[in-house]
Amino acid sequence: MSTNSNGFKPTLGLFDATMIVAGSMIGSGIFIVSADITRNVGSAGWLIVVWLLTGFMTLTAALSYGELSGMFPKAGGQYVYLKESYNPLTAFLYGWSFFSVIQTGTIAAVGVAFSKFAGYFFPVLEMTDENILFTVGAFKIYPAQFLSIVIIVFLTYINTKGVKGGKAIQSTFTVTKLLSLFGLIVFGFLLAAKREVWNANWTDAWSMKNIISTTDITPVLGVAVFGAIAASMVGSIFSSDAWNNVTFIAGEIKNPKKNIGLSLFLGTLIVTVIYVLANLMYLSVLPLNDIAFAPSDRVAVSASNMIFGNIGTYVIAVMIMISTFGCNNGLILAGARVYYTMAQDGVFFKNAGKLNKNAVPEWALWAQCVVASLLCLSGKYGDLLDMVSFIVVIFYVLTIAGIFILRKKRPEIERPYKAFGYPVLPAIYMLMGISFCVLLIIYKPNFTWPGLIITLIGIPLYYLAVNNSKKTE
């Protein structure tokens, strides 16, 4: 097998890359977050609008990243694009946020979701007071957290043995969960859809309300509508995130100039269609209040119980375990390539920039594993992810703005694929992303300043890393 200039083996084809996009996107969010969205917007029409807006943003961003991936088909993806568009500091701030919270926090959250739903089969894994192993200060430690760590360690180990093992897991589990989700949607419409439920949900479908409880409903009027949409999209954006992971492994993709852009489009399109259809199925099976107040926000469990009866809970539990296992494999596989590229630039631990005999960055994989495992134990990964939704979108906006910058700054670079709808669609994405961030600052400040602080901590770390790199030269 040939290797590229960085020593990576290009072994992943278009199908593999598409499965990484789709598999990294679909975790547990689609099964859960519609409850919170429904409480925020209070109507069927606006629930679907939130998912359509998220889908539009995701597809637009993915199509725009196609141009960047064609220009810079290197390991590191978004980190590389930011460095080329702006400067090494901007790229480092992204890489630091990615390592400290964005990727590792997502790995932790997805790992714990696997364990929580395994609790349907093994009650000891339920995160209840009677299952607490021990308490450390304010932290409660459950067996589910240890199972999450075991899963993360296992998938990390598999990925240290070369990209082929990770590829096999990713393709198998992603195909399985796509077919499972599609099956759930079809069975929902065929076996459990009720015309009276659908009609009731779509009565007054465009009157936005904040549903605090079944008896406490507040109309949302004026500019507050935009705040409610922004608050709702925190969940849907998290559920649709990680589509850019395929750009991090460009060094291992065959014909990356073509296949990365195409896989971004195909993967995000497939997932967007499935997400919208899943929510339409929820609305055909469950009354709006049952979506808003599903036990533990597990909307898919409530829907599945309507479709399959009592066994429905276990059907969804298995689906989520398959989904989260495959999702974490994609996240773990891709994330380490960012730290590898940072180390090559002299701004991360030196060992992270080395490949093992299987042509993968083993040290970087284990470093990611340690941070994700610590976040599993902290129990604070959910809070951290809420905090960084703001930062994630800021970096997406900056990256897409980089297309405009590079068209002026580097017009001579070959662009085998150009951003679809340029300049209109990328500009619309940027406006929507900026609006989302501004609305979060106004209406959900607790989602913004902590993530900003985490990112800004990276500034002194960057200069320390640069100085240390100069001393060791």
C-alpha cells in the first residue's frame, strides 16, 4: 500500500468516507432532543422548521467545505483550513477547543449515552442513586461511566491497529443504524400513525409557544421568536454536528480532492433527510405534549412503544447502542489526526506527531482517550457541550469566511471543487451562524461565556507552545 507525504496510507474510498460523515453525525441526539425543541417552540410547524434550518446550515457548510478540502487535502481538515485562511493562532485556538472539549466532550457524551441505554438490559447501569459506586466531592460515580470508558478504550485500541479495523466498524455500524432508523420511520408511518394525532398536532402549527408544563404555556411573540429558535437549535446542531470529521482524515482517503467533498454532501444529505422524516413520524404517532414531555426526553422510546408495544423500549435501546458505538468509532478515528497535525506544526505534544507501525497516530489516540475518559467521570460533559455550541458555530463561520479570503489571497490554488452557490449560500450560512451566536449571547448567556473562556485559555498556551518549540529546535 502506498503512503502519502505524511506517511498515512490512503485506504478509504468514497463509501467509507460517506459512512464516516453519516456515522459521526448520528449518535443519540435524534432520539432525544426533539422533546426540548418542542418545549421551546411549542408547535409542529416550528419543530420541523428548526430541523430544516439545521439541515440547511449543515448542508451549506458541508458543500462549502468541499472547496477547502479540495484545496488542502491534508490530515487535520478544519485546523488546516483555518491556518491557511487566517494564521496559526486561530488554527491553534480551534485545535485546543477541539482537544479540551469539542471532540473529547462529544466522545464522552456519546459513550455515556451507550451505557445509559444498556441500562435497559442491565439495571446496574441505570444512573440512579442506588447504583452510585462512590462520591468524590460533588461528583457521583456510576458503573455506567466505567462502561463508557471501557468502550472508549476498546475503540481507541482498535484504531491504533490501523485504519482498516476502524473502517470496518464504521461501515458496518453506520449501515446498520441507517437501515434501523429508516425502518423505524417506515414502521411508524405504517403501523402507528393516527390521522387524529397528526391533525391535532398541525392545528395552530405556526403559533409559537413556550411549553413549561402541560398547564403552563406562554406565547412567544416578537423578537423572542428568534431567541426560542436559537435555544432550540442548540440540540439539533449538536445532533447534526461532527459531519466535518471526514476532513481530518484526508491523508487516508483515496482521491481526497474529489471524495471528501462528495462524501460531505452525500453524508449530510442522507442524515438531514432521515432527521426530518423521523420528526414527521414522531408527529404522526405522538401528541405534541407527549413529545415535549416524553419520560427523560426519550421521544423515540415513546414512539417505539406506540409502534411495537412494550418491546419498543428495547428496540430503541438496541438502536441507540448501535448508533452511539458506531458514532464514537468515527469520532475517535478522526479526532486524533487533528492533534497529529498540530504536533507537526510544533504547537502540541511532540509524540502526537508520530505514526506507529500501522501508520496511525497512536499517542494522539491515547491522549484523546484519557481526556474523554476523564470527562466521562466528571459527569459534566453535557454542560460542556452546551457551552461550546456557541464556539463550534463560530469556528464554522470563520472557516466558511475563509473561502472568501482564500479566493482573494490564493487565487492560483487549484480548486477541483468549488463551493456550491458561492457567494450566496456561504454568505447565508455565515449570517445564520452569526445570528445564532448573537441570539445565544442575548437569550442563553450561560451557553456562551464558558465556552469562550475555554477557547481564550488557548492564547497563552499557544505562545508557550511556540516558545517551547523554538527552544527545542
